[in-house]
Amino acid sequence: MVSQVEAGKTFCSIKKNNSGSWNKIGDANYDGSVFRWFIVPENLPKRKAFVSYYHADDEEYRTEFDNLFDDLVTSKSVEDGDIDPENSADYTKMLIQNEYLHDTTVLIVLIGEKTKCRMHVDWEISGALDYKVGDKYAGLLGLFLPSHPNYGSEKYTLGSIPKRLEENAKSGYAILRHWTDDRKKMQEYIEAAIANRENDAKIVNKTIPQMTKDECK
């Protein structure tokens, strides 16, 4: 790089925008001994993430998450139409766990106003915290969306997020943060949730009954 700069070439930092396109942030600076760059995410392996969310309200943020962060994580979700609504509850749970969650490193919950009362979100969190599903536990990260009443607040209202997520936040296993399009911050949030897998003794799962129906529309 030094020889290239001395030959008159420049280097720059880039970032993604909400539509998934790459944009230049600014040129790197070389003072003769040190390169100085605009802050960008670390060069880490892509993490395997499962994104849990309420499709009817928060699809926009699910799409934006992929556009902004698809070079940081390999993300997947249960999309509308993936699972036959006529399937039994037990069969649906089995599909979620075996087909979607078995190799998940971190489960990311997009927390909108009604996420707390969605049955499949509860099942997805439960599966990610079940050692039998993937022979390991997934990290758990909850992201308050701008549509949530407590977005941007230092504290949240008890009962305003999925119960299984809330209990694991209380125990110290789950990481709760606020939605951001800052790629470095998001990487830090994800890595914090993954690091917390070492604290699996704090997981609260089996003592919480799984939801049997959606509690709001």
C-alpha cells in the first residue's frame, strides 16, 4: 500500500446504505508512517444469524437489515409461505428448529410494538436456546425498532418485549440494543451476543411455557 500511495494512488473507506449499495465514506490518509481510515467494521468471519420478527409490521426493517449487514452475517428467517399454516403446532416447531435454527450462531429479534405477542417469535427464541436443536446454544440479541415505544430509551417497559427474551435479558444472557444503521455498532452488538454464549448457565428457557397462540394481530 505504501508503494501504491507513493505512486499517486489513493485508498478509501466504503459503507453500505439502506438499499444495499456501497458508497464512499472518504479517502484514507497516510502521513509517512501510519494509515488512518474512517471507522469501518472489523474483518471477521460472517456469522450465521437467524432473524426473528413480526412479518406484518416489520418486514421493512428485515429487508433493511439484509441490505446493510449481509457482508457481516449470513441471515435467514422463516418467511411468509415457508410453512403451511395447516401444519400442526408440533410439526411447525420441528420445522423451525431442524430446518432453520440448527446451525444458528446468533438469533436476532427485531422488536416492534407487537413482537411481544407473536407465537412464532416465541418458538424461534425457544429453539435457539435449546441445546438439542444444534448441539449448541445461540447468542440472543434483541433490537428495539423505531416503531417500538421504548426505542431510544435507556430503559424499557416490562412486558413490552417477548417474555422469553425479557427473562433472558434479566438473567444477563440476552443482549438488548437499539436499531442502528451504523455497521460497526451492529457488528459490536452481534459479537457481544455471540460472546455471551459462554454464559449459557444464565439461559432461561425450559421454565417458560411456549406460547400456543398469537396474543395480538
